[in-house]
Amino acid sequence: MKTQNLTSFSEFHLMGFSQNPDLQPVLFGLFLSMYLVTVLGNLLIIQAVISDSHLHTPMYFFLSNLSLSDICFISTTVPKMTVDILTHSRVISYVGCLTQMSFYIFFGCMDHMLLTVMGYDRFVAICYPLHYPIIMNPFFSVFLLSVCFLISFLDSQMHNMIALQLTCFKNVEIANFFCEPSQLLNHTCSDPFTNIILMYLFVVIFGFFPISWNLYSYYKIVSSILKVPSSGGRHKAFSTCGSHLSVVCLFYGTGIGVYLSSALSQSPRKCMVASLMYTVVTPMLNPFIYSLRNRDMSSALKRLQGRTV
């Protein structure tokens, strides 16, 4: 397409997973089902934490906020995609694109920061169990949640500031099913080098340091657990952080896959599949991981089911 600025266009065109008309009902049903499962599963986690006094601890306080963030995270992309499939239109306005990108970055970063805080919670609980009630008091837990919110907001606004400087695009076709930030930079008329450097700098700041902290905390956790003399004690200690470690590996693994596919792969379909794993599959699997691998959560869900019946 020809170079276009904001005065000559006001919309972008998103890419679909398939152009085959026969597959559209299948894709609509699949993505709608995944969305409903994600929302209902995470709502169950939130309801279980609120209603069960056994789960009124910092770990499950952060987990309930992670579930809420997951619901919002998947809601930034999937409802729009299902409507596009239903209406056979993949157009998104310029303002809508920036809004979607802003919420996508905010809730993605919120998930990222909450997982880091939950790693810190497990680090204190296992490495300093006697000081855990003093360190992870309710006030400090709310403070950590506020820090997560503030950092996510700053990350989102920084990306918005970069995007608002882009007033000219070579192409209005976005090779993804949502407004992914790197796609906008790839289509800008001006030299994107500076903006790309800034964006990857944000990734390092908001990504590398939290990942490094998670690696360090689990190194200390594993070291502490291995010092426990009884096998039963080691198993109990591992069970308290196994579900969180599984979610961390899934979240960071798919997130790194998205960035690598955007940077290295020339196939838009591969990038879309990587983005789908990160934005849809990961939030959907989180409730299953915590309900199946976490004994306290499984018991709370059973008690919730019993009260409902």
C-alpha cells in the first residue's frame, strides 16, 4: 500500500487465522469457548479466595488479583476477534487500535509483575518462615499490589507516547489478530530504529529484572527445600510453590516466544500462533494449574461447590 498519514486514513486492518468461510463458525466457537472457560475459571478462583477464610493469605490475595488481571488481559483481544469473525470485518479504528494496545500492555505487565511479587511471597515463606507473618503483612501486600499497578501503568503510557509520535504508516495491514506494538513500529514511515530501541529497553527494564529476580528466588527456594531433612517436608514445601512455578514457566515461555517470533520469523501465521498462546491459552490454563496442583485451592473449590449445591 501507499504511504498514508493520519489525515488520509483512520483505521487498520487486522489479519484473520483463516480466510476459508467454512472455518469461520469453527473458529468463532473455538475462541468464544476458550474465552468463556477463561473468564469462568478465573472467576471461580476469585470467588473461592473471597469466600474461604483459609485462603485469606498474601499468596491467595495476589492470586485473586492475577485471576482478575487474566480476565482483563484476554478481554482486550478475544471479544474483538470473535466479533470480527462474526461480522466478517477485521477493521479497527486508529483510536481503537491505540486503546487496545494500551490495555494489552497494561494487563500483560500487570500479570508479569504479579507473578514476580508472588515469587517474592514464596521466597519469604520458604526461606524466612518465622518472619513471614511480619514481612508479608496486609499493609505491605497492598503496597506491593499498588507498585504492580503503578509500574504497569507507566509501561503502558510509555508505549502510548511512542505510538502517538507515529503519524505516518507505509501499510495499514497489521499481521496479527490484534494491535501488537511491534507491528505498528514495523509499518511506520520514519526510521523506527530509535523507537525499537526504546521499546526493547522497556522490555529489558520491565522484563529482564523481574525474570532475574524469579530465577534468583527459586534458586534460593530450591536450596532451602533441599536442606529439609524429611522427604515429607520437602514434598510439602515443593507443593506450595509448584503451581506458581508452572504458571511462571508458561507465562514467560510464551512471552519470550512472542518476542522471538516477531524478531526472527518471517511468517505472520507463526507470529499469530505465538501471540495466541500468550494472550489466550496462558490465561485459560492458569485456573486449571492452580486448581489441580494446589491442594488448598482444590479443597476451597470443593467447599465452594458444596455450599453452592
